[in-house]
Amino acid sequence: MSVLKISEVSKIFAGPTVAVDKFSLDVADGELVCLLGPSGSGKSTLLRMIGGFERPTSGLITIDGEDITHQPPEKRPTGMVFQSHALWTHMNVFKNLAFGLKLRRLPASEIKQRVEAVLELVGLAGYGGRGVNQLSGGQQQRVALARSLVLEPKILLLDEPFASLDQHLRERLREEVRDIQQRLKITTLFVTHGQDEALAMADRIVVMRDGRTEQVDRPDIIYREPQTPFVAGFIGTMNLVEGEVSNGHFKRAGFAVDMPIADGPAVLAVRPEALDLTAAEPGTARVHRVTDYGTHGLVDLDLRDGTRLKSMVAHPDLFKPGQGVDLRPQAVSAYRDNQRAYRS
């Protein structure tokens, strides 16, 4: 059952700048959906409209069937965690969390119980008396999350909450947030431009571009079966090669792949892990660079016209710069007119 329903929502700023363009999405109860896209794709603007911090130019937003399109933030059953922690530094942790509950005129005993429970939930039990400035960046982000959760929102909105943290802390916190979200079964929308975060956390990913949806699906489908060249190039590492299909073969600078589609221009897409190499002279391509990551290697290749490709290999020591190789793709997609036309 859909808890959140976004129907043909647009946001046009002065200029005019179309930040979100007729966006629609249904989010199920307990689902975690990641809004993923480059800067300027409209994902944060969309989240702010759901939270009530921006007013849509047109369209409808409902939660449990109730129209909340023009409700102020404090009237909505949503909790939002911003990129900046936005904590009150003149208050200790307990007071930061209790503030919203006091506005709701809850009894002091209930406020204490709820604050202590949510601090334990985010791993900060006993931190209520500490000043915000005494906390690390990761602890401050946990407090910001707790401040939203203590209000018991129906929908949790996370706007790039880990952007200011180092990589190790980002990875640890995203695991913790996912665990908390699943434990509480709280419907969540998570904005990020980090592919790893989206692929690791989401039940579904919405890939956005220029205020519109490019593709909506499970993370594994988004990765394996990108529907457009933009999604193919944006998610993970992808070799994208422009060429011509003639008589059932895609061709580019000596590189050929069987492809049973109509003749004409096409864009070939193949993941580095799906591009096998064998030593050959003169070869279809030449090794440009080899990078050994310990668990695997990444080989940069040049076709005869200088087109650069990447191949993931198990034994990088078998390849040297300048070496000739033949290429054998194990799985490819082809795109024409901005849509996928073939997948092997």
C-alpha cells in the first residue's frame, strides 16, 4: 500500500528555472527509496516539497490519502534530516531532542522516556547532558537523526546527511541508518549523489536528471539493466562506445560485437567486469595502464582510434602497458534514441 503519493509535481523558480518537472512516484509503507542524481537534478528540491519547506508550483502530494501539498512543515507527519546538522549549539543533546516534543505539549515524563529511548536507538545512550559542540561529526549526525525520529514521523526524509563525513564514517553510519529504518519499519526517502550509498541502502532507486525520472527500480536492476545511456553512464563504471551497426555487427575502430538490431548508429555499453581480455598481437586494443587494487586489477585500454575502455581482471600482473589484447564482452547493452535497444 502506498503511504506517500507524488502526482505530477513541478517546481519552477524565477528565471524561469524548472527544478522538478511533472514528477510522479508512489512509495510503499516501510520502503526506503533513494533519490539519486547529479547536482541540479532536482532531488533535494523534491524532498523539500515533501517536507513542506518548498511549495510546489503544481501537482499533488498525499500521505495516507490526505492532501498535504500546501501544509506547513509542522503540520505534516514527516521528519527531515538536513545535510547540515542544524543543531542548536546553545542547548545540550537532551534539549535539542525535547524541543519539538515540548511544542506538542507532551508531559515531561513522556518527553524524557521518548528522548532516552531514541538516544539508545541511535547509539548515544547517556549523551543527553552533553553539549552539541562536545560531539564528533558522526555523533552530531546521530543527534540530528534522533531529533527527527523522536517525533515518530510517518515518513523520514534524509537530505544527503553524510555528505560532510569521511568515507569510513559514511559507510558505518549508512549501515546504522539502514538497520534503524528496518527495525522501525519507517517509510524513508534518502537523497544522495553517492551511487554506493544508493546501491547499499535502497529498496528502490529513483535516478533523476533535469528534474525528471530516468529510471525507477531495485538497485540490482538499475545496475544490471540501465534503461538509458545516462543511467548506464551514471551508475557504477561503464564503458560507453559510440559506433555503427551494420549487418548485425556493432563496429568501432576494429572492435566488433554481434548485435541483431537494425543498421544505424548505436551506443554500446559494457561493464569493466564483463569485458574479458586475452593477449594478442596486434590485437583489437592496446594496454594503456594497469592498476592493481589487491583484490582485482583495472586495465585501461585504447582502441585503434584512441577510444578508452576499462576492463576488470583477476590477475593484473598478466598485463603490461603497450601490450596488444583482444576484447571479448560477456554482456552488453545497446542504446538508440536514448532508449535501450538491445541487451545480451
